[in-house]
Amino acid sequence: MNDGAPQADWAKTLERCAEMQPVSRGTLPASTCLQRPPFSLQRYAPLPHQPVANLPPILLVYSLVNRPDLLDMAPGRSLISDLLEAGFPVYLVDWGYPLDADRSLDLEDYVPGFLGKAVDQVLSESGHQRLMLVGVCQGGTLSLCHALARPAGIGALVTLATPVDFHAERNALSRLAETVPVQETALPGDNINGQLLSSAFAALKPADLLVRRYRDLPALLQRQDLLEEFLRLEAWMYDCPDQPAAMFHRFLRDFYIENRLVTGRLEIRNQRVSLDQLTIPVFNAYAADDHLVPRGSARALGHCLPADTPYQECELPGGHLGVFLSRRNRQTLIPELERMARKYL
């Protein structure tokens, strides 16, 4: 690699990276308040100086593909910390690591199954009648589905970098999805290997993930905090749990191939659900330069909701991860969520 850094600097940097392994994952203490393997519900401890703001609880729902550590990546780079600082009680859905025995888990097991149990537990613990459901990426799509299938207890819905219209713009991820054969048999096959998925995602932007990302690595040698942050992100990027076969193929067929969410043909537990049935307040934030969720796919949500549904959208600078890793973007998001909570919950 011809990056201008002396070979000795690279050697020192790689040696230092090895010494720092394993890096910690997450920075804030959390406890498990509900567990139905592979799913669990995590409750974050209030900060020592957390204000008593009487805000409703937030339930965070991340993607099935990666671990939710990204929402608490490092000090100063934590959406969860910012939510706690604002006074929100924070809960997180952890989808865990599905085993071979979980291969039959389908959309209905996640929505309204696992998510329904999570909502009930949060409301029971918090004493609130309604919560704010915050979905990120695929977790936002699942949150939309849950709000349609089982809206009870959800006072407001927030979608961050969430695909809605999967045919709005052809991008690298949609083209990749088209190459995967959909399993149509009644019995699911083997789970989808998470390491293969990780390699496929890296191949979507090879120059960024395999060249530019490492070009300036030796410059981090003098900054312990930045080097540790880099290693945390590396650990997250390549930690992709296996995907239950039934759920993987169902999501691929219903969303990527047949685009049922925006065409009103999605069925959950044999009941058709459609975005024009969604009446709870929605806040939709997306990135201007997202290579995984094009802005047209995310913005489609506003065109599918009933005209009288309270809806607000916000375009944030940067790419997919910058929606919640960027301090500037979080400084935009948190006040909006506070206003939404005080107005509607």
C-alpha cells in the first residue's frame, strides 16, 4: 500500500493495535430485563447526573445484520449517552446471535412477537402508557411494521436511515439483493452466514472500506482515543450475526424484491398492513449521502402516510453511519426527539 507512511510507522501501529485487543464494546452499563433467546431487552442505567425530565421511555431497535454497539460506540460518540443526558429512560432491543435451532424464526416472530414483548416490558417497568419507538436502518423498517401490526403503547415513531421504498433508487445494496436466490420452500434451510454477509457489505464500497479507511491509520498512533475508536468500529463492522433462514428470505422477498411495504401488499400474521393506516406521529431522519439507504427510499415514507398523520423529516449531512455517529447530527436529532416527546406523549 503506497500511502506515504514509513514502513516503521506501519509496523508500530499494527503492533499497538494488537496490544489493545480485545477492545471494549459499548461504554455504558446496561442490564437484561427480558430474555427470549436469541432476543433480549437491555435497560440502560441512568447517568449519575441525569436530569429528571419526566420524558417517556425510548425503545431502540437496531438492524438484525450488525450488533447495536454502534449506538454506544465510544465516549462522545454515543447516541444512547445523548438520550440519557436529555433525560430519556433508554431501552434497547438486542437481537443476539441466532443459532441453527432458530432458523425458522420469521417476520411474525420479530413483529409483533419479540417487539411486542419488548414494548409491554418497557411500559410495565416505566409506568408510562406510551413510549417512543426509535428504529435504525432495518430496525426502522421492522419498527414501521410493528407500529402497523400492533400500535398499542406506541406514542411516536422515529426512523433513522430507514429503507421504506426498496425500489426507489437502484443502489449497490439493492443490486446485491437481486443476486441472492430466494428460498421458496416451506422448510427453511441453513442460517445465512454472518461472515459472508459482512464480506458482501464490505464489497459494496471497496475503496472506502479496504483502502481509504486504513490509509491514515499510522497517524492515529499518537492518539490513543482515536485509535481505540477506530478498533471499536472495526470490531463492530465485522461482527455480523448469522441470520435466521426464514427471516432472511422473507425480508428479501417481501421488501427488496416485491416492495410490499409501499405497495400495501405486506401481510403480518395473515393480515394485510399498509402505511396508509399509520396515524401515530412520525419523525424520519436520513442521510444525504447514504450508500445503503438512498434518500429517495427513506423519503418515500412521507408520501405513503395519511395526510393527517403528524410527520416531519430531516435530511442530515454525511453517510449512513453519520446519522448517529456524527456529533453535529446528534445535536440536531436529540432536541427534535425531545420536542416530539413533549408534544405528543
